[in-house]
Amino acid sequence: MPVIEIRPKRPLPRPNQAAVESRLAVASEERAQFRRALLHWYCRNARRFPWRETENPFQILLSEVLLQRTQACQVRDNYERIAAAFPTPHALAAASLDDLQNALRSLGLAKRAATLQMMGRELVTRFDGAVPASLEDLMGLPGVGRYVAAATACFGTGARVAMLDANFVRVFSRYFGVVSRKKRARDDLALWRLAKSLLPRKNAQDYNRALIDFAAVVCKPRAPACPDCPLRQRCQAVSARIGR
């Protein structure tokens, strides 16, 4: 089982496993307060992107593959052109590698063209040109990992699924005071369980998008906007700094 280490205000002995699991089992009221503050902020600050204006699972899958390790503003400026050129899995599968590379070059993603081409062909041959609904089938597609699969299921079909990437990990680590000791925290099953426990019963789409936008706008990797943060009153990172 992955071990989660707590960041205390002052140096303390390493917590035992029971203490670790207790901290991960965030109290229901604390989870509710986190969600309420986040969703309230999102209602006023949601960002607009073209892939958020569609419910087409393929267009959402395409956007998620493009967004991997790429700034959202860069993808936004090119997404509609790319989606128009390859509107369906069949169009993507039939495209030449040169055409795909040319379409992606302005994003600096020409090397991703072969992966997209293989993904389109898999969708056509295995799923008759449809985007599968199950996470397992989605993760079996070229270029699709757990996060992209979860995002496609959530935003493309409205499924109530948790998402976890480096940005989500950063928010959870700062707010709840937990940090993974695994080399890649986004692969930590314990953090995935925490992410699942925070999902609201309804409106998982808005909640996940709220976390995406909050991590990009407020809880940034560098120079986070802590004075303007709606979660600062209960944030463990803020409390640790104040307590020094």
C-alpha cells in the first residue's frame, strides 16, 4: 500500500500507518466544505474552452490527448481547426501521417501524430468508430492513460469518476497536508482513493472542472494566489506558514 506522509506545522515523528489512514479518511464535513468553496469559486471564475461546449465523446477525447503536457491556451487557439479537420474517429484513422503532423505542428505536437493515428484506427477497428464508455477500454487506447480516460468518461458521458494528475495532487497536498512518497504521485492509489472520496454525488463534471481551473488560476505551481484563495482558511499549507 502506498505510504502518505503528513506535512505538520512543526517537525513531528513520522506518523504510524493508522494515523496516515486516518488523515486520508477526510471527515465528511471537511470534504463538503472543500467542495462547496471550490464550486462557489468555479461559478464565478469558470474558464471558457471550445471543448467544454460539446458533449461529443470523441471531440472531448481528442482535446484531452492534445492537452497532455500542453498549455490549455495553446490548445484553445488550435483546437477548433484540428477538430474540424478530424471530426470523427474514421477521419482520424484515414488521415495520413503527414496531414496529422502538419495539423499538430503549431502546437509543437507533431510527434503525437502517430499516436493519434493509431488511436483513431483502434476506435474504428475495435469499437466501430465509437468512443468506449468503460475506463478499461479507454485506457487500452494508444496515448490514453488513467487521467485522460477518466476525463473522457466524466466530460464525455457524465460518468461520476475521479481524476488525478499533478495539478490535482498539488491542491490536495497543500490543502489537506498530505503528500505521496511515490516517485509519480499521480499513480499513487492512496491519492486516487482520496480523490474518489471527494467526488460529489452529483455534478462531478463541474467539480472536476473546478479543480482544473482552480489549480491553473489560484493554486498554481509557483506564486499561488493564496491571499485570494477561497480555501485558505482551512488550507494546511497556509496554516503551516502562519504557524512558523
